[in-house]
Amino acid sequence: MTIVDIRPHLREWAMPHVLCAGCAHGIVGRAFLVATDRAGIDPDRMVVVAGIGCSSRLVGYLDFCTLHATHGRAPAFATGVKLARPELTVAVFSGDGDGLAIGGNHLIHAARRNIDLTVVLFNNEIYGMTGGQVAPTTQRGAIASTTPRGNTEPAFDSVALMIGAGASFVARASASEPFTLERIFTEALTHRGFAFVEVLSDCPTYFGRYNRLGDGPEMLAWLTRQDSRVAEPLAAKRVVDHLPIPEAPPGLDLGVLHREERPVFTGRRSG
Amino acid sequence: MKQSRLIQGNEACALGAVAAGCRFYAGYPITPSSEIAEYMARHLPEEDGVFVQMEDEISSLGAVIGASFAGARAMTATSGPGFSLMQEHIGYAVMAEAPCVIVDVMRAGPSTGRPTSPSQGDVMAARWGTHGDHPAIVLTPASVTEIFELTVRAFELAETLRMPVIVLYDEVLGHTRETVELPPRVEIAGRRTPRVAPTEFRPKEAGPDGVPPLPAFGDGYRFHVTGLTHDERGFPTDEAEVAGRLIRRLHAKVEAHRDDIVEVETLLCDDADIVIFAFGIVARAAKEAVMVARAQGLRVGLLRPRTIWPFPDREVAKITAGASVVLVAEMNLGQVVREVERAVAGNARVEGLFRADGEAIDPEEILQALAPDLEGAAR
């Protein structure tokens, strides 16, 4: 496979970017750009919609049409873009708080409709932009600025949620496996229907510091070996997993976890 | 060719939208506006347009804004509780300069209130409901025909000024049936597209009228849109000077077109000693009150704004200059009256007739409210 030069797809004039040193979101963004290139998407016909948060700010540096919307509502904006102009390829960048807390309702209804979108959900288990508050994905026991004695709530399993809501392509990958990310993003972008990819990312500035997980490199290593999240419900629902994931952390399924063909919502009489 | 038919206000709204070229509707069911969604669901597919029922009013306006950036003339409609939920995205549409039309068919509030009863309680919510300094354009039709006309007008203002425009009327007007003659198509001015090459395009650089050109997503201009305060490149900024320039331009573009936006209608105001200020359904009752008073030789007139925001303060000042009393009749506890007082600036006594029980104000109530001043209005 040839190496993709992502620089033509970046708005270098908008740099320096707002992300912290050690944040893996850039790895995810890079893999996404490689995937758009490999999928043969015309940059003029690519729209990336984002919510609010660190991961959502990433879209500003992508040289497509980019719509930095409101907190949690990116799937709704993306629905409007896609329905009004079906020939466009539309993706959503969302964070775990953005997509699973304030925007949970929009996410599940976009999945239910099986509208042709690709949603990338960056999960770093924390609200980074606002200073390290607990997120719906924060593991029980983890320290955040609003759970100074440890989180007492269970964490959301976004993959189980999306399969339950009706997403026709559901995957989970880790920022510590960038080549796998590229492959999964390419498949998600070419899937017809609602494609959801949760990406395990890091936040050394808050989550790593509060929980003594180290800086960027240490956190990426942690992403590949931590086993405190349990995913038995997902394992029961696993339909397709043909991608070789060499370092799947025990207890947490990675890869393409669900794929099906079902009618795509277009809002028009002739789909 | 115009067709004569008996239709309700909410249908006239949907027909006006389609006639103006609306090809995208996203909404959520709510009384008393749901008929607009139902008509759009029926009519839009015939026009190769898209109707989608969203999961709530927040996402409804979000989808409308997304469709707007994809090039569609787009709208949503709602009522009080849904209008509250839409405030987040009304602010976004102002900041990102997304052309869109929002219809609020007012019902009695606050909260769930009386869903099937009218009010005019959302006048200030339409002006100030979303946070931050922002301009607002709000149109107030008073008949089924005018709902059609002002819905068309709302699209023209939204598209040419790149901002949300609100059509505000109440439950009675929404459900009133009147015989109307409506054209199936109306030509309106649309959004201006850029004349420069994509490499030269600066998405928030405005022309002399304060309105930046807007290409559609997919037309070859790859640009960024954000609700964050941004510079002329459309990219977030923390520079105070740039931030101030943006916020002032958003207001200036409305002010520059103010005389075109603001429309009022007068009835027998030239010699009036008492001017009734009323909009929407209340203006219908006020018109009857004026005719009854005139039949008794009393010098009473009606000033009816078709545009409530920007507030027609100069028109109010001019038209009431010869009056000694201005009676503001509104179906709330006094939201517009202070605007009228500001415009009249002490040149006449301003009285209020308010009703907030979910019932419409009738002509008799207006005549009773005028009674103490009618002696002075005699010829």
C-alpha cells in the first residue's frame, strides 16, 4: 500500500492547532485523511461535521467543507447536509461527552435511520476542553475533576449502544493502532448506511495526569493493554470481525464488530 | 395562475414556503403548528424536496442549518416549548450566518401551558431567546393570505441577509380558514454566491451591504463554518478587535436593510386622536374596533406592524405624532408596550390592554379599554 501524503488535505494556514502535546487525536485525524484518500473521495465533495470539544476542533484543520456545529448536535446538522445533497460524503467527528451525553439522542436516531454517515467518536474518557470533568465513558473508579474520590457511575459502552440503535456498521479501534484505524475508516467511509467507529484515544493533560497513567506514549501503551472495561454483551452480538487485530486488549473487543446491509434513509421517494 | 381556495393559516404557511422554493423541512410534532409539518410532508416530495421528522426541535433546526449550508432553502415550524429548544440553534444560525426560516405558532405559556390556545407571549423570546448580542428579524402576519406572503418574505430576507428569520403568529391564525388566492410560485431574491475562485474565497468577508457570499457545500469551495467567534477566513479567533468587528457586522447588515425589512400598515391614522397598536390576530379585532368607533364619529386609527423586529420605532413615532393616546393591545402581560413607549417618547400617553389567559382579545374589549379616552377622540 502506498504512503499517502496528507499535507494537501490539511489547512496548514490554520496551524498551530489547539491540541495538547501527547494527545492522540492527531493520529486519528491523520488516519481519517489517509482513509478519505484511499477511499477515493473527492475533497470538494467531502463534508465533515463536528460538535464541541477537543476532537471536534480537529475538523478545522481538514481541508474539506467543515461544519463545526453545536455541542452534541453534529449528527443532526449532518443529517440535514446529507439529505439536502445526497451526492456528498458526510462524516461526523464527535467526542465521548459530545456524542454520548449531550448528543446521545441525536446519535441513536441517526443510527436508527441508517442515514449514510460515518461517525467517528473519539473516546478519551474525559471532558478535555472544559478541564477534565467526568464523562459518560469514564471507567468506574477513575479520577476526574468532578469525581475527586473516584467515579461511582458505570461507563457507557458506545458499541453496544450503536448496535442496539440500528447502526449498520459498528467498529472500535485504538489510536495506538493507526494502520488498523486507516483500514477501518476506509471501510466505514465506503459502507453505505450509518457507520460508527469508536476510537480509543488519550488525554494525558487531564485523564492521564489525574489517574497517574503517564504522558502520551505511556497512555497509548495503556490503551492496548488495559482490561478494566468489560464487553461481554458485545461479544454476544459480534457478527463480522474479519480484520486481524493483533493486540486486542483482553475484555475489550476491537475491530469491525457489526456489519449488515439494510435500507438507507434518504428522505426521498427513490432511495 | 392564482387559485382560489379555502385553507387554514398553517397550510398557507407551508404553501408559501414551497412557493418560495423551500425544499427542506425538518420538524417535530407540536400543537398548534403540526399541520405545517403535515402539509410539507405531503407537498415537498412532489417538488423533489425532503421532509424529515427529527427526534426533537433542537435537531430539527440543526438539520435545517445543515441543509441550508448544502444549498437548500430550508425551514422548520414549532410552538412555545419547541421554540425554547430551538433557541440554541437560532443563535448558531445568526453567528454562522445560515439562511433559514423558523415559524412559531404561539400558544399560551409558559411551559406546556395551554397547547390549543392562542397567545402572543413569545414576542420577546423571538427577539432575545438565544443568548448573546444578536440581531433578529421577526414577521407578524395577521391573515391567512398574509401568512403566505410573509413566509415567502421570510425566505427572501433569510437568503439575502444570511440569517434566521422568524415568522410569528398565534394558534387562532394558524387554524383560521379563509378563502385565499395564492400563486403556486413566487420569484424571490436568493443568496449571493462568491465571484472569486475557491483559492481566493474568504467565507466571512462581506461586501458593502455587510452580507458575505455563500457557496453551497460541494460546489468546490472548501470552507469552515463555526459558531465560535471567527475572523473573515471563518476560523476561530481570540482577537478582541476581530470579535467586535464580527458582532457589529451581524447587526449592521440588518440595520443597513432596516427600511426594507420593517413594514407597517395603517388604518385611518392620519387624523386619529387614539392610535391602537396591535399585531397578528389582535389587529383583526382592533380593526373592527376602529370601524365601530369611526361609525360613532370617533377619531381612532390602527397601526399594525408586519415586522415586529427590528421594532418599527421610527414608524411608530411618526404615525402617532398627532395622537394623544396610544393603546397597545397584546395577548401577553405587556411585552411590546414598552417598545411602543420608547418609540412614542412621551409625545402621547401609552396605555396597555393585556390578556394572558389563552383567549383572544375581541373588539368589545378594545372599545371598553378605549372608553375613558373616547370623549377626547370625538370630532
